[in-house]
Amino acid sequence: MSQEAVFPHEVPQKETAAAQPKGLLEQMEELMAALSADLSQLDADLQRPGVADDERG
């Protein structure tokens, strides 16, 4: 029995002549860019004065 990783946020794409499916490398680059942006935003949020103290409760 084979198993495939299925991600809940992943939407299946229909293959047509005009829209080719993305390659694994392109998908990974997009995910890394999104992760980097999220981490940059988190860093900016944590650098603001008072944020860490307010969230610790």
C-alpha cells in the first residue's frame, strides 16, 4: 500500500494545456518565501516595545 502526503490547504489543480502544474522546486521556493515573510513579521512584532510583556500575562 502506498501513501501520499496530502496537505489540507492544498487545492487540486486541473491540468490543461495553458496551465501546467508547478514543479516541486517552484512550490518549495514559494513556501520558503511565505515562511520567510511570516518569520520577518513575527520578528517585527516581537521587536515592538511592550508586546512580549503584554502577551505573557
